[in-house]
Amino acid sequence: MENSELYLQRYLEIEKILNDFYQYFDYCLEKCIKPAIGINNGPVAVCCKDKYYKKYDLEDKAFDLLRDEREIRYGKPDQINDHSGVSPCEYHTSVGCALKTHKSPICLSFMCRKSIDNLRDRFNIFQYDYLGFNYALEWILTGDMTGIAYAEFKDSCLDMITKIKNPKKN
Ligand code: SF4
Ligand code: SF4
């Protein structure tokens, strides 16, 4: 396996864990997205206000692989039929982001101040710092994160799920 393939594999493993995390952390859906849909009576962009799937991507082989695999699975940006019309991002459809996997680091890591505060207040989860997560995801893809650091980062992500599933034990 080429290094870039290994880095992408690690990245997708973290993406899966973060997607699991969002199964339990409902703040975005319940407190932001649903109320905004109610007010607008239709699709809402919330924080997807740019073409973030490519805006901050780096010139790097694993980033290229990520984009290639994304386009095979979900189509190229100009092939998305159900564009919401409320976000400049072509992957933003009438029911939200078309990318269930293979998001870019910025899309995967972004949490606004309000959602991070909620994570802290409700679940005592303090390890989520949006820029720190963004850089960590970039380093996983570029290979700048060592295997040991990757294992620690992965444990830290799994720990967030444990905490959010067992709030009384915090
Ligand atoms: S990160 Fe913030 S703005 Fe984006 S969906 Fe969640 S609560 Fe809303
Ligand atoms: S790719 Fe998805 S998460 Fe990223 S900006 Fe577009 S709709 Fe939002």
C-alpha cells in the first residue's frame, strides 16, 4: 500500500468515528438546523456558506485521492442534481450535504462556538477545538501525524463518544 493510501485510510477511519459521534451529539440538528428550516420553510445553508469541500484543501497526494474517491462515490460537483440553491456549495442538496463520507477536513472538523460550548456544558468534553481538529485531520492526510500520535488522536475521538453516551459518569 502506498503511503498516501494508508493516510487516506486513517483519515476515513477518523471520519467514521466522527460520524458516529454526531449520531449522539444532536445540537446542530435540534438547535440549529431544524429551527432554521422552520423559519425559512425550506432548505438552509447554516454553516455551509462556501465551497468548503475544496477551499482549504492542500496540494497533496492523499488529498487528491480523497477527492477522486469522493467523486467516484458521489459525483463531481457539477453532477449534483439536487442542489439546494441556498449554498454556493454544489454538494449542498435540499436535504443537506450529499457527502456522507469523504468530506474535506474543514467540512469534517467545523463546529461553531455555540456547538462547542454545548459540548463543554452538557458533556464535559473539552478536547474538541475546531482548528486543532482541522489541523490534525490535515496532518493525518499529509502523513505529518506519526502513527503513535494518530493512535492517541483516535483514542481521544472514541473517548468523546464514550463521554457523550454516558453523561452521568462525567
Ligand atoms: S456548527 Fe454551528 S452553525 Fe453549523 S450546524 Fe452546528 S450549530 Fe449550526
Ligand atoms: S461539502 Fe458538505 S459540509 Fe462541505 S460545505 Fe458543502 S455541503 Fe457543507
